[in-house]
Amino acid sequence: MRLIRVFVHGLESSSQGMKGVFFRSRYPDMIIEDYVGTFKERMNKLNYILFHKKNLILVGSSYGGLMATVYAGHYEEKIQKLILLAPALNIDEFKPYLTKKLTLPVILYHGKNDDVVPPAAVWEIARAVFANLRYHLVDDDHSLHNTFSAMDWDSLLDM
């Protein structure tokens, strides 16, 4: 089975941000696009890019974590694993999905010093929505500056 890896950046980032550049240099076949506009416009682009694809591993950072989770809420059967980095699950765009129960493997990293997306709120939501969750609260900030590059991405991005 050929895995398709996808990175979805945060609201104020781009494919040229630190994480996008890291992934592009280490995993040249990873799908790394720019998402701009409203939540609906961003989701329309993600849906278009992934329309005929399956065996996905989605990595979403902050607002991109929200997008990846919403996508999983619609197309869980297409996804092998969801990796979330300080996902913005606490905002209004996620409210319609709070009653969903996703069973796919989810790995979530969140910095305990995050001053953008509150870790405690996301933890409560993640516990309720994800049945197969591996949660890591790390000594870091919202961008996971200290943690991100030290993570074992080869293992995380594999099955």
C-alpha cells in the first residue's frame, strides 16, 4: 500500500513556513500546498487536492490541524493516520464535529506553553472526539519550536 502524506499549514503560515520547508526537504513526495481565504475556501481546496486519493497520512498544524480533522470527519475511510500539531479544535468551525467519534489513529502534540490555542480546551475536545488518541503535552510553545524537528518523523509518517 502506497501512503500519501499531506501537510496542511496553519492560518498565518504557508507551504514556505518552517514546517513546510522541513517536510519538503525530507519528504519530497509529500503534498504541501498553500491554503488561503476563508475556512470554506481552504476546505474546498483540500477536498479538491485529495478527491481521488486514499491511504492518506494527514499532518495538520494549528488551523491546518482543524482542517485535517474536519476532512477526517467526512472521509475517515480514506485516512490511515492523523497527526495534529496544536490543532485549533476549540474554534467555531469545529463545533459541528464535536459529536463525531473518529476511530482512526490520531497522534496529537501540543505545547503546554501555547498562548494561541489553549491546550486544556483542545485536550477535552480530543478526548471526546478521538477514540484512538496518542496525546503528547510537551514543554514547548504553539509552533513547537523545540519539539518539531526532534520528532521521529520517519516513524510518524509510516504505518
